[in-house]
Amino acid sequence: MRAAVYKGAGRVSIETVPVPEIGPGELLVRVESCGICHTDLKKIEHDLLPPPRIFGHETAGTVVRVGAGVETFNLGDGVSVFHHIPCRQCFYCRRKLYAQCAGYKKVGVTAGFEPAGGGFAQYVRVMDWIVRDGVEKFGPGVPFDRACFVEPVNTCHKAVVQMEAQPGDTALVLGQGPIGLIFTMLLARTGARVVATDTIRHRRELSPRVGASECWDPRQSDVEREVKALTEGRGADLVVVATSVRGLVEQAIHCSRPGSRILLFAQTSHQEQVELSGADICVGERTLFGSYSASVDVQKESARLVFSGELPVEDLISHRLPLGSIEAGIELATHPDEESLKIVMQPQRWE
């Protein structure tokens, strides 16, 4: 099969590798769609993990081989696959901090080499503990390009639950890339008034269609003044930092009210440093917190929101690319232009 293999030093190349063998309790899935996620881009750009690896974890496909003992899946089933599942028994799992579980950190989906998700390949092996708890089945009416959003929607849904948004809250989402737009969709469903920012016109135009009441260009608008004008001078109740652009965490502080909750979602690399006034947090009684990766607690609901079409995630797709265009896809996702948004790879297509 063909796969996009990370070679180190920011390089990815198409290679021919063996189709993975599966064992008892496992599945072999033909990958139909896999979204490009910025966590994978950071791993590639900053060489965060040793090569060779096959990345890609927003995976949807078709079951083509079923291991001995598997009774819940059949040949031909459409599935969305998670690559992490927690043990649910350890210190962190008991506190619902699933992403800190040692078992969760172990990747359970591979297309070869050290397991790394494998969705940028034509087939993936899904290991037994993922088959038990981390695979969501969908019917023939659900497009694969939609189904590959289950994992990113889960990560945002988990964070929205942590934010404890209330009807009538004002929530500011900084950045309206694919993740920021998913936050906008989910926060709007809580009854919060969502306002947002982005520098790309197409994203600003899409934002109100998926739930924002306002979306400003931060280069043209004084975002702090706009937010305070909407909140009787207080500032936002909730802020999501949905992109890792320098200076946005500081802007989140300035745009928020005392006692607000500020979520750092995109700051996933140790190279990203933030310097803040301690008094803005302490005296202002703000809560600054992070949320990372998915939660089994909202997995079923996230899958339902995606499969049903209740969240219009397909509106976020700007490019559907064949596997042979992986380098172009990575470049577009890393350096978006005026039209690019969510890039979905379709590994069964070559050209």
C-alpha cells in the first residue's frame, strides 16, 4: 500500500509499505478520509517525535478484515477511529483527566512503524483496546469526509463541557480555523452569544453562518473595545484561544472580564511561550486552563452530532486531496490562503 511517511527534518514522502497484519481482537480498516490536524503539523514541523512514522488520526474508513473474537464489527462497516483510549482505572482516569493516563498516551492505531495514527495511509491496523472502546460505527448515508470529524469535534466538545458555558454568556473565540469554527458551533448550542476573530475574510464570512453573532478582523477592529461594548464594559465571560498565533493569550486576558474562564486549546508545543501579568490572573480572579485531546465521556455524543449532520462540519472542508498531494495538503494547512480551511486527505485516491 501507499503511505505518507514522516522522515524527519520536516520531510514527508510517499512510500510503498506493507499492509499491516492484524491479530485477534483487531480490525483492518481501509482509510477513506483523514483530516489534517495541526498537532500532526507541529510534530512534523518541529520534529517532536523520532522518524519514521505515519501520522494522521482524524480517520474514517471501511472495515475490510476482522480479527478473531471481534463480534461488534463486520466487513463493510463504516467506522470512525480514535487512536487513544484511556484505561479508566488509574489516578488520572478517576479524575476524568483521560489525556494524562499512561494507557491513553499509548497509540493504538498504526499503518506501520511506531504507532502514530496512520491515517495518511491506505490501510490502518486498529488494536484490540481501541476496537473495544474507540471505534464508532456509522451507516451508509454518512459521507466519510463528514465522519472523519468525530475526533476533532470530540476534543472541542470536551473543552466546551469544561468551560461550563451558560445561556447568556458572551464567549469570544480567537481564531476561526477549523477548530475555532467547531468551537463556535458547539458554544452557540449552549445558548451563549459567540463572537470571534480571524484575519482571513472567508473564515469571517463563514463564522456567522455556523453560530457567531459577530466576527471581526483583529487587524481592522479593536477587539477589546468591541467585546466590552457588547458586555456593558465588562469583557467576555469565556475566551477560547483556538490558534497559536503569538500574542493571542495576552489578548484573551485583555478581552475577558474579572472572574472569566480562558481556555488555551492550540498551545500544544513547548516552543510556545507565554508571559502574562500575575495580577491579571490573581487579582482579576480569572481561570486560565488547558484542554487537550478527546474524552470517552463525550465520544458517543460527538459521534451523534457529526453523523446526524447536526453540526455542519462538511461546510469546513475546503480541499479534498489524493494521498499523492500530501505535501501540498500540509503546506496549505500550515500556511492557509484566503480560501483554504479544512484539508481532508483521501488515501484511496492517488491523483
